[in-house]
Amino acid sequence: FLVVLYITNAIAQFEVLKILLDDLNELAISNDEGKNEGNIKEMIKSIVERHTELLEYLQLLQKTFSSYFFMDFGALIFEKTVTLFGIISVSYSSSF
């Protein structure tokens, strides 16, 4: 459940970036005679900072949960192997 929460948070941050980029586009289109250049520069700076923070967050998620998924996958393989061994052993012993 925790993994889903973190991934949902990352997706929401991507949506925020998309909205900010759309706002930047509208501001750039309405920039007559350079009236909004200061606002555009600040908005670009804010978008780059948010993007950098999001990349750092995603790298942290990758480092944190890659070992978790590896262990989870290993446990799943072990569980399937033991179950298969049990099924084969029961079916083999019942054939005698």
C-alpha cells in the first residue's frame, strides 16, 4: 500500500508540472512587448526547481524500493517452488 501512495504522489507532482508548463505557455503567448519577461523567468526557475526535486524524489523511491521488490520477487519464487514441490510430492506419494 505504501508503494502505491508514493507512486501516486509522484504522478500528482507530474500533473502539477504539466499545469505549470501550460500556464507558462499561456504567459509566453500573451507576452506583448516583453511585459511578462520577469514573470516568465521566475516561472521557468520554479518549474526547473520542482522538476529537480521530483527527479530526486524518484531516485530515492528507486533506491528504496528496488531492494524491496527484489526480495519480494525472491520470496515469491521460493513460495512457488515450495508449493510445486509439495504438489509433486503429494501426487507422487499417492500413486503408490
